[in-house]
Amino acid sequence: NYAALSYVWGRVEQFMLCRSNYDELQGENSLGGRRLPDTIRDAMDLCSALRIPYIWIDSLCIIQDNLHDKYVHINNMDRIYQRAVLTIVSAA
């Protein structure tokens, strides 16, 4: 079970999954000390409160500097959102 986050990145500095930090981010609580946008932090807190163990966030689940990974995920976005138990939409 997982939730998905739909949001606009905006102009805030965005921490992203990249090839250089992929291994480092595979561990449990690897985002704990990271500075993340409020939208992402709030969505993570909501999932925790609802006892949803996982959340799909594009900037953290797609390797941003890997064109193949981006292509695969973007072409499966419909399935990613469809299979989520909850989609959190941040409209502003």
C-alpha cells in the first residue's frame, strides 16, 4: 500500500533522487535529516498519521538524471496513481 503525491515543484530548492545519491537513499529513514519542501514533508506526515507505509513522490522515486528511468516512470504515471490507495493533491 502506498500513497502518491501530485504537486507542482515550484521555485523552491528541490532535493532529488540522482544516480550519485541512489545508494545512500535506499536505507530506512534516509530522508530524515534532509531539507525537503513543506509540501513533501506534509504529505509524508499525512501518510504517517494515516498509517500508509509508503509514498510515491516523483522527485524522490524517479532518478532525475537518468533518461531511461524518467521515460519508464512517466509512461507509467497512470498506473502509479491508479494503484495508490490515496493520491494527495497539492493545488497551491
